[in-house]
Amino acid sequence: MFIHPYIKDILMDLAIESKTGYIIEYEEKPISYDKIFYDKIYYPALEKAGISRKIPYTCRYTFATIAHQSGVDDKALQKLMGHTNFNITANSYIQDLDEFIYSELVKIK
């Protein structure tokens, strides 16, 4: 697994503070993506951040779109997403944002 340097220190601190060695804990136990995770951790965090309810999988779309628009190499993005080919990444996860499409349109002279 690759960890972006911007969040490495945060994750290291969470791991050090952990009682189980897992970054996300609930009642001092590692958790799985079940009702406890959603109801006690994930949805409250979204609410605190002012974000409407979304499933965690939504993050994959956001990541793929931001990575692609940031210029991450197609092959690297495919591998980061765990896909067998880039077409899966491009056709299923990278979203066309209106401002991006417009910025591409105005390139035409």
C-alpha cells in the first residue's frame, strides 16, 4: 500500500496511539466495514465535516478523478486503484467535471 506523504504523519500518529495496532478502532477493537463503522465513525465524521451521507466507496470516484486531473500517470493510477487495465479506471471511476470540460473546450482556438 502506498501512503501519500501529506497524510503519513497523521496515520503514523494514529497507529502509535492505537491499542490494537489498527488505525481505526472502536471500543479498543479493530473494526470492519459493518454497522458499527458506519453508524459510530463514518457517518458522524461526514456530518461533522458538513458532507451529506455517502457510501465509503464514493471516495474511490473522488480519488480517481482528482488523481487523473492532477496528472497522475494512467498506468500508476490503474495500479493504485487495483484494476487490471486503465479502461476500468477511466470508464468507471474518473468523473468528468464541468469546469474541467470547459477548460478543455476553451483550448480550441
